[in-house]
Amino acid sequence: MYNKYESRWNLIQEILELQKQYHKLYTSSKITKSAICELVVPFRDKYELSDVEALNIAKEFCSMERIVRLAEKLFP
């Protein structure tokens, strides 16, 4: 099992990858509600986030401070 710092780091890496994939999808001509759901829902479910929280993270609408607070909340 990971310690809390490794878990937090893994979360941040997953967020960066999610944002990268969302940006790639957004800049392609293939962006659909279905494609967004396919990308964001597994992340949302894994971390038990709301739809709005997960989508805001994917769209880079969350500050780094908010992401750090989320990591601290998920892995105290």
C-alpha cells in the first residue's frame, strides 16, 4: 500500500494525465458528450467526486491549491 504522500503524488499525476487527455479531446473534432463522459467518469468514480468536480478538474478550472486540498482530503 502507498503512503499518503505517494497516493497524493499519484493523484496529481492522474489529474495531469486527465487534463492532457481532455485538452487533446477538446482540440480534436471528436469532442462529444459521450467522449467526455468516457474520459471523466472513471476518474470521478475512482475518487468519489461529483460530476462538476471531476469535469472542472479535467477542464483545468481548479487551482493547484484546490487540487492539493483534494489530495489531502482523499489521503489524510
